[in-house]
Amino acid sequence: MFRRTFWFTTGVAAGVWATTKVNRKLKQLTPESLAATAANKAIEAGHRLKDRAVGFALDVRDNMAQREAELGEALGINADPELPAPRRYAVIENRNDPKYIENTTYSYNRNEDH
């Protein structure tokens, strides 16, 4: 009798375990769950890519500054030159612009010129 009870209980436990395992897998395979998983993986990949790009940009900037310093020393150029003043451009006014023409009237009648 004890043997039958043992195997019955073992069978029930295995059935419950298998049912919960199958239900979890089915929930993972729903369209909403798949979409959420794909979105999370895309976000993680984006963060990894951004971190690598930022690190690469910082490396490039450091190496660029180092190379500029080396070239400045080799060419004898002052490392901190004074920049020239910004250029100023003359403004050219368009006298044909409607704001300069006085007493201008516009007709919006499409049939006037015909």
C-alpha cells in the first residue's frame, strides 16, 4: 500500500511540475511577451553600442590632442595661438523687397487679368 501511495504522489508531483513548466513556456511565447523581450534586448544592445561609441570618441579625442601636440612641437607652432577676430559682413538690402515699395496694392481676384 505504501508503494502505491509513493508512486501516486510522485506522479502527481511530476504532473504539477510539468504543467507549471509548460504554462511558463506558453506565457513566454505569447506575442506580447515576445515583443517585450525583443524590445528589452534592443534597448540593451543600444546601450552597449552607445557606451562603445562614447569610449571610441573619447579615445579619438585624446589621440587627436596628442597628435596635434606632437605636430606642434615638430613644426614649432605655438600650441595656443591667438585666434583672429571674427569677420563682419556688410548687410545688403534688397530695395525690390515689398516692404520698401510704397502704395503697393495686390489684387487677389483670379479673373482680373483675363
